[in-house]
Amino acid sequence: MSAIKTILLPLLLTTSLVLAAPAPAPEPKAEESCAYTCGSTCYWASDVSAAQAKGWSLHESGDTIDDYPHVYRDDEGFAFGVSGTYYEYPILSSFKVFTGGSPGTDRVIFNSNDQLAGVITHTGASSYDGFVECS
């Protein structure tokens, strides 16, 4: 019996150590890199898409949440890669989709064809209600 314990005990200890070892951290997915950075906030493409989808859905149904989405006049004269009437919808630094309350400082901009124009922020703007483009 002691011979079996002598053989099995080290085997059990080795097996339990291997099973208890932490798994390596998963590799980040390609879509999990910064698509836009507003101030110090990194937004993934999925964050931008989720905000745009919510804004577009509300626009299409004629609804708003706390007056969003609404027309963005582009007083700053940004060179967006798409044309048309622009709409703005909050994109939150908490990475949750805006459903009301404080809109934060960042906005996703899309046009009347649901094409992404860009992401902009009040952070770093020269005036209180001004915007700068996110990088």
C-alpha cells in the first residue's frame, strides 16, 4: 500500500499543479484595437458601431433619447469622408450604449445614409461647445 502512495502522491500533486495553473491571457482580437482615441479614451470599432447603430435606429424611427440623435451642423468644418446631413449621437467612455442621462464629451457622427463620418469630442476643444476630431 505504501508503494502505491509513493507513486500516486507525486503524480496527483503534479497533475493538480498543472490543472491549477492560470490560463494564459487571451490574445486581443483584431477588432479590439483602438479605432478612435478621444482624449485618453480608446474606442474599439465595436464601440463605435454600437453607438452608431443605436443613433441610426432612433433616427429611422423618429425617436430621440434626451434629444439625441440630432443634426450636427459641422461648425468646425471637418473633412469627413462621407457627405450629407450629419447626425450626432453620444459614445460613452464607459463603453455602454447611451440610453439617457449625461451624454459625456464624445460623439459618433453618421450621415443620412447611415455611413460613419467620424468620431469627435469636446475634450481639448477651444470653446465649451466646440469639437475636435478624435484620432
